[in-house]
Amino acid sequence: MWLLSFITEWMTHAILAVGILLVIAGFVLDFIPFVKPYQLACQVIGILMLGFGLYSEGKLAESATWEAKVKDLEVKLADAEVRAANVNTEIVTQTVTKKQIIKEKGEDVIKYIDREVVKYDNTCPIPQAVIKAHNAAAQNKKVDEDVIVTPDTTIPTQDHNAAAKSPMKPTK
């Protein structure tokens, strides 16, 4: 089939035309004396050339159809690439905007926490017994060497009450 790739478009049209002429010459021109001895050869060669010419014309038509489809898909692909670039730009813009909003909200939360912690940091002392109990529970050790801290361990309420009765310092 690689040999057929050397046949150009104009050769295909010429082969088809010669095949048609030979078939006509073989069937119609039998009354001419110099064509009569070659009538059968003209008919056979003409039919073969006509068949090959029709096959080649069909191949050219199919090739043109596929080339048209390829060009159409290339146009659609270029359009899709443009739309994809626009959508990507929108997505990047939205992502940057969302990151900026998150950063601003995070900064607002940090400012709020810094402002509010100052208010309550000095006004709510935690009793030393609670700190010891918490540390002991985290390390699964005993408090005062005779009590094992478990989830059921109770802390004396007088330590909590003493912390709650301490005067609150005004904040500025």
C-alpha cells in the first residue's frame, strides 16, 4: 500500500479518465478496424483502470472528509483552550481572593484573641492545686504521692472558690 502513496491527486483523476475512455473504446468503437483486434484488451485494461480509479477517488474523498473533520476539531480545540484559559484565570482569582479573605479573618481572630486574653488573663487565676492535678493526670502520676489522678478524681472546691472570690482587675 505504500506504493499508492506516490500516486498524486491528478494521477488518480487521469487513471479514472483513461479507464473510462478505454471501456468506451472497447465496447463502442469495435467497428474501427485498428481497434477491433485490441477490443478485448481495451475492455479488460479499461475495466481494471476504471476500478482502480474509482477506488483511488473514494480514497481521496475519504481523506478529504477526515481532513475536514480534523480541521473542525482543531477549531473546537482552540476554542476550548481559550475557554479553559478564561476559567483557569477565574479560578486563580477566586483562590487568591479566598486566601486573602482567610488571611484577613485569621488576623482579625488573632487581634480579637490578643485583646480578649489581656482582659481575662489577670482576672481568672488557676489554683495551684488544679495545675498540679492536671499535670499529674497527664503524666498518670500521683498527686501528693498518695492519690492517683483518674477521671474520677475530685479537686477540693475550696481551691476553686478561693480563686473565684479573688477581686477582678479592671481592664483598659
